[in-house]
Amino acid sequence: MPPWRSLLFAAFFFSILIQTGVLAQDYDDYGGGDEKSGQLPKAAQSCNGIFLTYDFLSREREYPYVKNATAQSYAFKSTATVLNTMTEDLKAWSIFIGFQHREILVSASGAVITDGTDFPAHVENGTSFSGSPQADLLNAVDTAGDLNQMMVKIDITGTLFGVKPPGIPMPKTIKLQNDGFKCPKPALKGSQMYVCCVKDKKSKTKKLPPTKFLPRRYGDLTIAYDVLQAYGNNYLAQVTLDNNHPLGRLDNWNLTWEWKRGEFINSMRGAYTLKHDASECIYGVAGRFYKDFDFSNVMSCQKKPIIADLPPERANDTQIGKIPYCCKNGTLLPPTMDITKSKAIFQLQVFKMPPDFNRTALYPPQNWKITGQLNPEYTCGPPFRVSPMEFPDPSGLMAKSYAIASWQVVCNISRPAPKKSRCCVSFSAYYNDSAIPCSSCACGCPDTDTCDPDARAALLPPEALLIPSENRTAKAKAWAKMKHFALPNPMPCWDTCGVSINWHLASDYRNGWSARITIFNWEEYTFRDWFSAIQMPKAYDGYEKVYSFNGTKLTTPKNTIFFQGLEGLNYLMPETDGKNPTKDPRLPGKQQSVITFTKRRTPGIDVPRGDGFPARVFFNGGECSLPDEIPRGDGHRLRVSLLPMALAAVVVFVSLMGDLF
């Protein structure tokens, strides 16, 4: 073969190889390649539901470098996808990823953490993601198979610990959290995990007619975000807070959220932001697009503004007031107390950034959080689109007007974690000289260098409950010495709670019994319209009367008795100085009342052995920490032993009489 023919053949052969390689690359780019490339696996083709994937992409060793492999940190990147393969839309998608390697997430594009946790987020026990801005996934039929509308991709970056190459740090599981779906155990192939979640035919989820929006949900606290007016570069929104829980409450509420698209608040009515700083607009993205805008009077340029209610004296202010249900100093009472004070409303004018300069480009803020003064902790979900809110027509005619767009945020009360309560309970009883104080570190311990946060609280003389916890150590030691109690070394930490409640079992007789409840305020804050509630599973039916409070039996929560101050006595005053401030401890504000119960409607109740003590206690909506034990008394043990002692006496008496006769 001539040399030129050999060269021609070699060139032709290499051109074929190059074309084949290009085709193979194109095939991989469109999802037909190896599953390790991060593309959808073939299993997606047979899924009639919601197909989820998690792909671990890469990791890089982080400083500091340590020899202990379990302590070494790695920066990692991964992706998760949610694909709708059904013939119907998926509204407000939410997925759970079961991280298990002490992961700390730094960012997640295309989604938000469902409970509003800020980055960096510690997610070692797993976390849930919700869609933002793409909260709904449309179906293939209505979109001609447009994956941009059917699927969302989450790019995740963060830090993990302890899994060095070649180990692959995969999550325990991935699953869809929307109601009415079931997910099998996910498949795991190398660095990819995937699962097809399908409709659960046995699900008891109420089937609703197909609509464009999700139905509104019930929550302990619901927040409505309604767009009332829309323009090209700005819109007017109204925010409505509704307290629905019979024991829920907020005092001096602070509401915050996160703008995801560069928005800023130009003006507000019915509320205000705690920080006014135009520099964040002037030197930020807003300043580049609104070059002739006067930012000096802008309400807030913060990405995460903190919003507070107006005081009552600004209710009729024509510039920032004149909004229904506003201006109560941030107080949201439960509907069981006052339905008119369980709602708050404010309005805000929001300016947008490109590319959202279209009146229909409307996006709510994300990561909603709300807090109060010594109130329960609320966990809020992401906003989801609902049908436009109805309003009475402003003309006064029998007509209705509608919002342009509406979203709902649902917040629910979370039970406090151990040692993170905001109030606590102590127990005492007429048959025991000692009072059982609040649990150690019931409300947290800022300093544990000189005390044991895990030791059982030291018993006290009852009068010691009237002095601040930091002044009780000497009393506890003297009482232990007098009563021959053993004390640990170091001493147990005290409770550090701002509000404490003493439940004292005052009496127990054949037909009834009584208790005394005392509420102590150790804060420098006056609680107006305070309330407390106790849950008494065994004694609820026997409740008769409370003498110095208003008392109401509630059906929800079950077996709960609700207390609030009488008119004129609805203020729980703050802590004050003692008679001689230089040596006397400070004195708490307090409210006290006796409560009576009958035994006619609670046969078999055993008051001193636990039935006379509350199972749960609440103050202003927050659940209080309970002691680890209840008072015990020899008096009751003596009472139980009276019968055998009497029988023994009878036996002795009979035997003596027999000897005499």
C-alpha cells in the first residue's frame, strides 16, 4: 500500500473516532450516559409519581488538617433533583434528605430549608427542603415535556466530617414529604441515590377537586401575604397574622423574613422595621438600578428586616397607622381570651429588582420567623400559593374584592427542648417540709463552671422559693444539713427562668382537695393580660373553683384548665428591689390563688401520689419545665399502714382477753 494511502486511511479512522466521541459526549449531556455523571438514571423512565435523586459530586479537605479521621472536615458539593413524572401537577413540593455525617450546609440554590433555618445550617439529623422560587412542579402533558417546569435541581454546598476517600458520604434516605405519597427505600448506586414516590392509594388525605392553588391550612399561627396592588417595579402587600391556638400568644412580636430577589421595603403602615439604613440600598444592587431614587426615607433596605408592631398611640397616625387590628404593641392574645386581639395586620410597599420588572412577577419573601417575649417558640414553613384572599369591597356595597396574589405561611408551636424552656414549675405539699424546686438549668445555664447542670435540683425550704435562684445556695446547704440530706459536689445549677410557678398541694380530704398556685415574675417586665394553664388528666372533671383568678375548663387542649387575672389584677408586675437593696435579695412580682376540686366526679383519684399534680403547665402560651419528681411524705405511708396496725392491735387485745378468761 502506498504511503499516501496509509496516511489517508489513518486520517479517516481518526475522524471516525472523533465524531464518535462527540456523539457520545452529546448523548451523555442529554442524560443518556453513565449514571455517575449526575444525570437521571433509567429508573426515572418507569416512574409514575415523583422521582427524587441525590448525587454526591465532590469533596475537598478543609483546614485545619488533623490526624483524627473522624474530626477531619471536608467541603462537599452535591445535587438533588425533584422530577414530576405524573399527569397532574405537584403543589408546594417538599423533600427530606437524611444527612448523617454532621453536615453543615452553606448554601442550597433552588430551594430553602423548610423550617426557615439560616445558613450555615447544622443538619446532622437530616433536613427538609421546599421550593423557592419554583414551588410547584407542572406535569409533562401540560408543558410538552418541558423539564424546566417539571423538574427542579438543588445545588448543595457544605461541610461534612469523618468520611475520607474512597468512602462516599451518602445520606440515610431521601423521600417526598407531601401528603398522600409513599416512598420505598431508595436505591443506592455508588455516589447516586434515587427513589420513585407514588400516590398512596390507602392514604386518608382528603381528595380535593383539581384547582390552580392549594387549600388554606390550619396552623397555631397563620400568616397571609396578599398582594393588593401591582405595578411594573413595585407592589403593595398586606400581611395578616392570625393566632388560632387556644393557648398561643405573642408579646412584643418581632417578625422577620428573607428577601431572595433583592427587594426592599419603601414604606409601611401598621408596623415598622427596627433598622432604617439607606446605605444598604445606595451601595447595593438597588442603588445601581434606581439611580435617581431618594433612599433617605426608605423603610428598610435589609435582606432580613425585623418588623415590629406599632404602639397604641400611633393607631390613628395618618402616615403609618389607620390599619385595622394594628398597633397593639405586638400583643397577640389567644382567641380564648379576646378574639379581637388575636389578629394583627400591616401593609408594605415593596420595590423589585430586574428581571422582575413585570407586574405579574410576584414572589413572596422566604424563611419566615416570629418571636415574642417569654412566649412559645414557633416554627414556620415556607409560603405557598393559595387562592386570592377575599375582602369586603371598599365601596361598602354587597360585593367582594380579591387580592392579586396570595400566599399562606403556617407556623406551629414547638415543644421546648430540655433545658430550653422559658418558664418552670416547682412542687410542694402540706405533707412534706421540703419544696422541690425547678429542674436544674430548666431555662438554660449561661455558666456551668461552678455548678452541675445535670444534677437533680437540691431540696429547699418553701420560703426559699421567694428569693432569686442565685441566692438559694446557702438556703439549700443549711436545709440539707438540718434535714440530713446529701448534697452533690459541685452543687446543682439553678433554673435561671424568668417566670416560675409553684404548685402547692394544700389539702386532701374525703370529698375533695385543694391546691394553691403562685406565679412569680423574675423579669424586669410587666406581663399585661397574663394567663396560665394546667393540664390535669385525672383531676380535670373534679375542678370546682379558682378564687383569685378567672378559671375556664377547655376542651382543647384536652383536660386543660385556663387561668387569667381578674379585671384590675391582669398585670403580673416585675421584680423589684428588697427593703434594703444593699443586702436584701430582689423580690418577684407574683399572683396567687387557691383552687378547689371535688372527688365526686373523679372516683379513685389518688391526689398525693401524682393525680393532684399537673402533667403540663403553660404560661403565656409557653410550656414550662416540670420537676423530675413529686413530693413524698411519711404521713401518707402512715395512713396506708393504719389498717395492718389496727388489726395487729385487735389480735393482741383478743389474745390478752383470752388469757384473762
